[in-house]
Amino acid sequence: MQPFSREESIEFLRRDFEEHSIQFNKPEEVYERIGGIPGWLTYFGYYYLQELDLNASLQRTLDTATRLITQEFENFLRDKSLARERYFTVMRAVSRCASWGEIKDSLEAREGVEISDTEISNYLRQLMRSSWIVKENGKYYPAEPLIGITFSS
């Protein structure tokens, strides 16, 4: 399922809270923090119904998303044990938005050796095929904001 647009996300939250007779006037802020992934919006709604506190609900959503994204990335790496650290290095670079050259520089700086262009292209292709990253205007980005948050530390 594709992420919702800003408008779709706001409408999704509005309807959810309306069904529970809760007045909620910060859907734009929620979208800015967690994006339009329906699952993350659903987690936020669930936590908000429990807490009725915007910041606490956002933090719980971020914590849940970070944990689940980390687990999914571990699953992605399950058959890639030799390249595991390289994938983590790529994701850390991409979490800040990076060009192909910046990603190559990050990998080579971490390992202290030259890495072939083909290997780097293969890592990026695998990450794009698995929907971890996207490429726009010559730069690589996390496919969703919470992936970027997960790998930015």
C-alpha cells in the first residue's frame, strides 16, 4: 500500500477521531512528524485514544515504528551476512539524504578500502527494490520519514 498524501492522511485521522467522538485539531503536525504510512497513522490514533496527549502519542508511535523498522531491516539482512555492515552504513548515509558519491565515500571511509562501483550500485538497487530507499533528483532518501529517523543515530 502506498503512503497517503498529506490530504488523505489528514482525512484519515479526522474520520478516525470523529468515529470516536474526539475533537482533534493537530492532524497536520502528525503528518509532518510521521508521514502518510497508514500503519503509522493507525498506531498514532490508537495511542492517542489511550493517552489523549499529542506528544506522548507521537513518541509512542515513533518508538513503535523504530522497533518495527529495525526488525524488518534485520529480516532484510538475514541472507546478507557478509554485507550487513555495509547496508547499515548505506542506510545511515541515506537517512540524511545522500548522493551516490556520498554513499561511496561513507562506505570507503568506514572500511578504509576502495569498494567497487558495481557493489555500491548493487546495494542501492537491493534497498530500492525492497522499498527501504528511493531515488529522486540524483539523491537517495529513506522511503518514509520514520526509516530515516531509525537510521539517523
